Amino acid sequence: MTETERYLYSYNYAIKEKTRLIKALEALRVQYTNYEAQYPCGLTALRNRATREVKRPTEQAAIYLVDHLSADIQKLNDSIRNETLKLSAIENLVDSAGLNGREREYVRLKYYEGKSREYIAMQWCKSVETVSLTRRSALEKIERKRLIIVK
């Protein structure tokens, strides 16, 4: 497997990771909203760090929870942003590589959707060897473009 193929395979991983992160973010937001519903008066003041006056242990616990949940939400948002940037970089590389329609379709099926060469050959009504030739030409074009970008 070439370095270019590993890079393209990371697209599928990034999609799955982004989906996982979005689900985790949604769960965390629900948790935050549920906690907020329990303490409607106090959370507004607790969110504003400048006006915090801690008097009771329950207030300290609420401040800790609000800070912790807010930090976790921010980390997940940052991770989602990073995965989105990875996806965009791969898509831009493939878009700018000058692939023909068949090569572009191969990249989509193989690396974005994770299909096998046999599956692609069956879908295209072509031999696996023909699909392998398409693979080779697509990877060569992407590799050339990738080397130009790196330099």
C-alpha cells in the first residue's frame, strides 16, 4: 500500500470519527441541557465567571460541572473541526488531481465508501484487471498532485 493510498483511506476513518464525535457532542449537549433544567436560576450566573460567588458546596459542584461540560463541548467541537479539515484536504487533493470520471468514481467507491476492487469490477461490469489499471492511473495522478502540493 502506498502513502497516497493510506492518505485516501484516512478519509473513511475521518468520516467515521466525525460521526462518532457528533454523536458524543449531542449526548453532552443533552446532558448539559438536562442539568441546566434542574438549576435554571443558577446556571446563568455560573456561566459568567466574573460574577461567581461560591457560598455552598452545591454551588461549587455546579460550577465544576458547568466548567467541565463546557470544556468537553469545546474539545469535541475542535475535534469535529479538525476531522472536517482532514476531509476537505483529501477532497481538494482528489478534485485538483485531474482525474477522469472513471478514476474519480474509483476513488469514491474504494476510499470514501470502502468497497473492494471485486465489488467495483462487478458494478462496472469490467474485469478486476481493468479496475486495477484505473486504480493505478488514479493513484499516479493523485501522487503527482500531492508531491506538487508538498513541495
